[in-house]
Amino acid sequence: MLLVAPGQGGDAPMFPHLMEQLKINRAGPGRPRTRPDRVRGDKAYSSKAIRTHLRDRGVVAETRSRPVRRKLPQPPPL
């Protein structure tokens, strides 16, 4: 399967479309599965939207989480 998106577009908006097209062949007869047991991805796939989408479908997300971004305190004015 090939899914083409704008180069500047993020991964999170395209992820549900990718999951809709996913087909996993079974070892024996029967229709292909449409829900994987788990999804593995890099840091780009650790967004809250993607993790929520997977959790709602009962899929385990194996992604590297991003560090929590904190706003650094500003130094006092001179």
C-alpha cells in the first residue's frame, strides 16, 4: 500500500487513513485481519492523537515517547 501526503504534513493526521487501509493476511484461510496486535513506530508516532486512536481500537503502541517539554523559567530583567 502507498499513501502519499504533503511533505510538510505531520504523521498524526494521516495515521487513521493508514490504519483504515491496513490488511494483515492470516496464516490459513479467512479474510485478512484489519486490526494488528501492536504497532511499532519512532518518536513521530508517539503523539497523543495516535496513541489514543490505537488505545480505542485495543492495539498496543510500541513507540518511543518524547520527553516532556517544560517551559524554562525566564531570567529576571536586568
